[in-house]
Amino acid sequence: MVGCSPSLGKATPTPTPLKETNWLEFSSTVANIPGLIAGVDEVGRGCLFGPVVAAAVILPASALPELTAAEIKDSKKLSSVRRVKLAQQIYSLATDWKIGYASTAEIDQMNILQATLLAMRRAVHKLKVQPELCLIDGNQLVKDLPVPQQTIIKGDERSLAIAAASIVAKVWRDDLIMRLATKYPMYDLANNKGYGSKKHLLALLKYGSSPLHRKSFRPCQISGIEV
């Protein structure tokens, strides 16, 4: 396993007719790696409610120009409608993709960082196609991966595979939270997706935390009625 390499951001892109040439997959650093590459990213790390979710996505080389033309980017910079549309495109193009998550109980037991890495590891382990390398968003290596890994700071802005993973993870988690929102309507989850919005924090003060709130997070430790 190897850590983050500063050379990744400075690699000279190979010639391409596409408008965007800043993606790592078009640089000699990544493009020359033999075999398939998986992008791995997480979503929900800063939420007060629900699991932290990760996705691992393997894209074939043939998918890269199409996704670049579709103006794929970090999921946080996309509207929900655009994310869903891109997710559908990723599902159809990907060689393989899988979701892994860590529950609120696991987050409270081991802390959010370790739970995030656990979710990432689970996503990679579920892949039916084994990649040659995993590109991991962030600066933390994931323990016990079956394949080599490379950490990429701000990877969802630099790697198409990581950006695709961020979109897949976000769409999957949002869909889960929307279903849970009907069970816990008082927290306004349909709008905040589990993050600490003003309405969410006021609801915690009024109702207390639910069984799916992260009790290790300070805003969820307020006294109140267990829903």
C-alpha cells in the first residue's frame, strides 16, 4: 500500500480532444497503470443522523470521455436532479460498483473516522471485479484492503472514478434518508438529509434524539424524549 503522492497533482496530462484534461485518469500517472482502477468516496460524515455511506466504482476507459462530456463533478457541486441523472449514467457505464456503510451504532462505538474507513473497506470488499488499484478520497489509508490503494486529497475534484463514487454514495444515502424521513418527520430529514440544519437542531431540543441519531455527536446528546 502507498500513501498520497504529491506528484499526482502535477502530472502532465496526455493529449486529448476533450475540453477537460485535468482529471487524473487522463494523466500519465494514472492512465499508465495496467488493470482496472476503483474510485472510493464517502458521504454523510458530518451528519447527525443515519449511517456514513461509501461507494466503490470501477470505470472502464471507454466511460471516461462520456462522463467528462457529461460534466461530472464532485457530488456536493451538483443539484439533486443532476446527481440522480449522473448516477444512472454511472450505473450503466461502470464495470462494477458497490455500496458499503457503517451504522450509527458503529459510528458511536468506534468514532466517525474509523466508521468512515470501515464503510469504504466494506464497499471495496463487495466488488465482484477486483481492481488493480483503489483511489481513496482523503488522506487516510483504509486498513485491510485486498488491493493496493492511493489516497488523493480532494479526490472528488481530481479523479473521475472518485467523483463517480461520491455521486453514487450521495444518491444512495439520500434515498435512504428520504425513506427514513417518513418515520421521523419531526426532524425535517427530507430537507436536511441528516445534517445539522436549524430546524433539525430545534427538533432535537424539543424531541430529543431518535435511535438513528449519532449519540457520540454533541448535538444529539441533549436530554429529551427518545423517539
